Amino acid sequence: MDNKLQNLYRECIQELNNIGIDMQNKQQIGTIEIKLSNRSKKRYGICKQEEPDEATRYIEKIGRKRLIKYQRYKKHKIEISTWVMQLNKDIIKNTIIHELIHCIPNCNNHGKEFKKYANYINKNLGYTIKTTGNKREDYQKSNLEYQEEADYKYKIKCKNCGQEFYRKRISKNFTQKYRCGKCGGKLEKNTCIKLINVV
Ligand SMILES: [Zn+2]
Ligand SMILES: [Zn+2]
């Protein structure tokens, strides 16, 4: 399994290199490690950033909060969830490349710079890098049966004003017991599948 990941990873690195994105440029990118992780049934993958480049430190203001951020990190640890490995090859590679983009300076989040790279790669290599994944859809594409329990959520909608919210679990008589917090209207419940963050 880990061999398969390493092989696909090498393919991704090569393909990116072919369109001018050199992930092996240590000066620019730093070092990248990739491995499998069994920890999450929801998450496709994650890119853990380490060793921030102090020279690229900046402060981001979110409301009253001030956060210390870095444009560039020197060490990246990518983890791909084990369950992803049973999906179609192109979906696995989508996930790997998504995490690889996070290793590029200024791409630690899903902001402008991340999207710029994602669009460029999608256009030139035919990938469909997104910021969220749809587990059910990806299972279907891979001809695998999808067990839905874990990702099911309830979507509650106000019949009057249309206000929507989500709950993981709700009590039996929820829609009879409660009314819309905004307008007092009656509520209806639907089961739905949550979109999963790829991270
Ligand atoms: Zn309402
Ligand atoms: Zn991401």
C-alpha cells in the first residue's frame, strides 16, 4: 500500500515538473515527506507544516484577533488517508497534488494563490483539484459501495424563511419540539451527506 503511494507520488512530482512546477527545489519548497495515515475516515489528506521561514513572517488580522503567519515553511509532512488508496488512481493523485500545492509558498490555505496553482494544474494536466471532496461521489466513480453512516448529517430547514442548519444527531421529535430561531416557523428535516474538507 505504501509502495503504491510512493509510486503515485513520484508520478505526480514528475507530471508537475513537466509543466514547470519543480517540487524538488529545496531552496524554494523545502523538504516533503509523504505517508499513509489511518487516523481519519473523513479527511482525504493533510499537509502538516513545520519549520516556518522566519523571514516570511506576517501578521493577519481577523476581526480583533492577530495571528502570526508564515508565507513559507521549510518542512512539509503529507499524510494521505488509507481509505483514499482504494479509490481510482486519478482521485488518489488529485489528493496527492492537492497536498503538494500546500507545500508551495503562500499556499498553506485555500486562498488565491492555492487556487491559482490548482487551476493551472487542472488546465494543463487534466486534474480536478478542489478544496472539498465528495466521498460518496468518489466511491461511485471508483465502483465501490459507499457506507454512508459516518458522514450523514441532518439538514434542518425552516419551511417559512428557508433558514438552514446542520446537525449530526437530533432528537426524535426535533421538528415538532423546535421552531426556527429566526422567524418561529416550522422546521423540516432532511438527511444529507456532508462535504468533506480535503485540507
Ligand atoms: Zn424561519
Ligand atoms: Zn487543502
